[in-house]
Amino acid sequence: MIGSVVAVDLGGTKTTAALVTPTGAISARHTVPTPAAAGPSAVLDAVAEVVDHVSTEATAPVRKVGVGSAGLVDVDTGTIVSATNAMPDWAGTALGAELVARLRSRWGHSVRVHVQNDVDAHATGEAWKGAARGRSCVLMVTVGTGVGASLVLDGKPRYGAHWGAGEIGHVPTPRAEGLRCACGRLGHLEAVAAGTAVARRYQASTGIVADGEQVVALSLRGDVTATRMVTDAAVALGQAIAGQVTVLDPDIVVIGGGFANAGPLWWAAMDDTVRSELVPVLQAVEIVPTSLGADAALLGAARAAQDLLSQDAEPGTARRPSAPHRPTSAASAGQSSPRDGIHDHDSENRPS
Ligand SMILES: [Zn+2]
């Protein structure tokens, strides 16, 4: 019988792990601070520690771990391709292999680890058990300290040719002209729509230091500058989402991240902008907030790890297609081919 996996939501400030059953029941949740400033080795030690802690509550030895991590991830190797300054030196970290080694030395048995981007994990969770349950084409957009997105087709994220699919925060955006993005370039969506961008712009205009949530609160009390900044952020995001909806025609758009709770002023400006930019046939696109909150990333990470279990149950099946995969439902229908996870021996399915 397939047992629980350990799911990990690895962010720049905190890391949460939990046991997740094949049906999506979460237990033994445990959260620790992420020692990001101490460097990758300290982060890896902390992740191994929290996974080990959670696993003690499992009824059978844990053999699969799913991780949703900050940064772009090479899912084939479990390696971080790029990351922001919130995780110094995180880019290049062989997260999957390092975690396998640490857990094997603790547990004395083999373990496989699947690593993906945290927004992809979040979106996968929403598509499995949340607001997008049962939908085949799901666009998820998260707005917090940054702006990210994920496209989930038939339950599986599309990673892209360079693991960079969904980086909506770096889409050129009219309202961001002249504003410096976290990536160093000018005019990207994140420079106007992220919570940090709203705070920075408000301070530049007023001299008042406030975080994004505080600027939202000021806008709700009638502060004209705060209202302009929040509206700018929402309209810019709405324009970017309209662009993606025009290309993808998704079944549903799910909005998540801390700034997505910015209230009715922000939501209405975002939603009205999307619909006003779209051609009539697309204007009824469903746009909803996340329904799972912090559970979504855990569920998505667990789902990917469970897919590794399914591969083991059917040796020789579920290989990733060797041809470049195209993000079409026809390509993914009828075959379950998650990227292979990282593992520590060859008696199970091989790494790609
Ligand atoms: Zn950028």
C-alpha cells in the first residue's frame, strides 16, 4: 500500500513540512525559519531536519519527498536554476541530490526527492484539491513580494524549455515604464505590481515608509496616493493577465499570494481591467482567489512525489517524453509523465 509522503514548502523566510496521504490529507505539519542568510548548506540542513521531524509521525518509512522551492528549478535534476536575493547563493544548489544524501544518512534507507518551483507546487495543489479542481487548463498568478505564475495542464505544470515558464513578473508592462525590476531590467510587471513595489513607490512619492499591506490599508482609508499606487498595481496585473488569457484561453485563473488579499479596491481594478482588455469570447473567464491558502503548495509538492510512487508501481512506464513537450492538452492527455525525481540508487526507476 502506498503510504504518506513528506511535502515541503521552502520559502525565503520559512519552511513548512507535513505528511500528506495519497488522498490529500495533511498531518504532522511543522514550520521552521529558513536560514537563508546563512547560505544553501544551512538551508539544506534545516530542510532535512524538518523533514526528519515530520517523518517520525509517519506509520511507515517515508521513501518519497516532494519539495516546492523558491527559485526556478530544473525538475529533472532537482537543481535551482536561478533565485532572487531573498535566497543568497541559492542558484546552483543541487537541492534534490543534497536532500537525498542528508536523508539517507539519517534514515539508512533509500529516498527519492522531487523538486519544483513553489508557484508550480501551489498551482498543482489548487488544480488537485482547490479552486481549480477538475479544470484542465489552469493559470495561477501569485502576487506577494514578487509576481509569479504557473500554467497547469491536466494537473501537471508546464515547466518550459529552460524551466522558466510562468515568469509573468518579468513581462514588459506599460505602467512599469522607467521602474527598475528586481531582475535589474526596466519596465517589468513586478516593478509596479508586487507588494514591495507598491511600498517602494508610495515611499518615493510621500516619504512615508510603509509595507504593501499598510499602503493597502491607507488606500481603504482614502489616502489618494496610496489609492493610486494600489490601483496602478492592480491595473498593471490585470493587463498582464489579459495578455496571458488571450494566448492560453484557460478554464480558470486563480489568484494567490499575500497581496491578493489586498481587498475589493485592488480586486475590482484587476478584474475589471482583465475583462476590459479581452475580446468578447474570452471576457467571461473565471477569476477566483485561491481556496487552499498555505496548504496548496504542500499538496502540490506531495502530488508530484506521489507521481514518483506511481512510476515505481509500474516500472518502465511514465517516462518523460524525449521529444520537446509542447504545452497542449493533446500532448499530455492519456499519459502521466512527471519529471523523474532525484534518488540515490538505480534499483528503482532511473534518473533521466
Ligand atoms: Zn524583471
